[in-house]
Amino acid sequence: MKTFKSVVVVNAPVGTMWDTVRDRLPELVSSMDDIEKVVVAERTELTGGEIGLTNEWHARMRVPDMLRGALQSDAIGWTDRNVWNERDRICRWTIEPWVLRGGIGCSGETRYESAIGGRGTRVTFEGNFELKPGALSGLAGALTTPLTPFVESIVTTLIPKNLRKVIEAAARTPQPSSTP
């Protein structure tokens, strides 16, 4: 199992960041070079004031032709399923990459905490990645060695990098003005 962690501090209040990332994610992806779009597939009001979201992330890059059959996909993307706990300001999530469906486990949490004397937000994104036994069994031995780092890179580099860009975009996003 491989772990990863990313911390971002931005100059925007924690409540604003929490609401913006949770509720306006598809608007924020324009700042990401490698993401084509994010689609909110499902939103559910859960008990205790929690919100469940399912998002589909579509990457711009494609799986190389020679790996499509082995990876069981021609597209690079992932589905994230998450639960947003307002009281603790923690979002717990799982990520299901579209390559090697069922062969990868990825889960973790994102914490939103007040920073910069209440004027900012510290976002901590951490999780773990596991390439399940036998996930690469359909590959010829020569492809297994270069493919493992390729898959690990998608999950442990691309996803945290994109979270950083989402957080930074959310901090720059104008907020709706409230009218009396």
C-alpha cells in the first residue's frame, strides 16, 4: 500500500472554501490542464446533515493504444464517492480509477481547517493507494514493470496535483453576493 498527502493553505475563509469545493466543483476544473470536465453524477442529503456526492472526472489524456485491452479502458478518469461532514469539515472519499476497474483501491479524507488567523484555510488531502493482487495478471511480463509506476503515478501524483489546483481555483472564485 502506498500513502500520499498534500497540504494547501489559501487566503480564503474555511466556510467559503468548504462550500465552493463541495458545491461548485465542475466550475473549478477550467484551471486544470489535464482535466476535461467533472460531472456530478449524484448528490444525496444524508442523515446528520452530511452530503454524499459522486463525481466523474474525465482526463484529457488517453490510455496508449497498446495498453487499452490490458487496462480495460481507453479513457483516463476516475469516479470519486465522498461524504461531506459539515460539523467536522472532513470529506471522506474513495476513488475508483477507470483503468484496471476493481484492481485498485484508493481512499482517504480531506480536512478543511481555519488558518491565517481565521482569514485562510488549510486543506489537508491524504489517502492510500493499493494495486490489488492479480490486477496486472492480464499483462505480458514485459509490460507489468512499466505499467505499475504508470498507474501509481495517476493516483498518487495526478489526483493530489489536481486537488491543489481545485483548492487554488476555489480561493479565487467570486462568491455570490447576498442581497437583503
